[in-house]
Amino acid sequence: MSKPGQDLKDAVGRKASLRQTISAVAWGFFGVRRGKDHEQDIAKLNPVHVLIAGVLGAALFVLVLVLVVRWVIGSGVAGA
């Protein structure tokens, strides 16, 4: 039997590359992931890194949407 909190310490100690973390988060945003790849992600990815990448990805997504809307409104296409 493991000590309380040991599972969390083990999860935080996982070492996955930045590319692997970003790839997993991107597939999560897209909503498509193979079961085998999902199991590998769970085994390798650091949950703290996934959380940070997810928040940054969401912020980037919102920023892109705001910029596109401002561009469309500013170009006069939306005001026909």
C-alpha cells in the first residue's frame, strides 16, 4: 500500500517531452485520440505540464478568435 499523496508525487515526476505534452493537449482540444495513445499519455505525461499547456492553449485559442473577429469587423465585411 502506498503512502497518501505518493501517487501524485509519482505523476508529477513523469518526464515527457514538450512536444508530447503539446501534442496530447492539441488532440484533446480537437477531441480525437486513439485509445492506445491515450493510455500512453496517461503513463508518460506530467499532469502539471498538461494543465499549464491546456490553459495556455485555451488562452491562445481565445486570442486568435478575438483577433479574427476584430479583423473581420475592421475590414467592413461584416457590416454589409
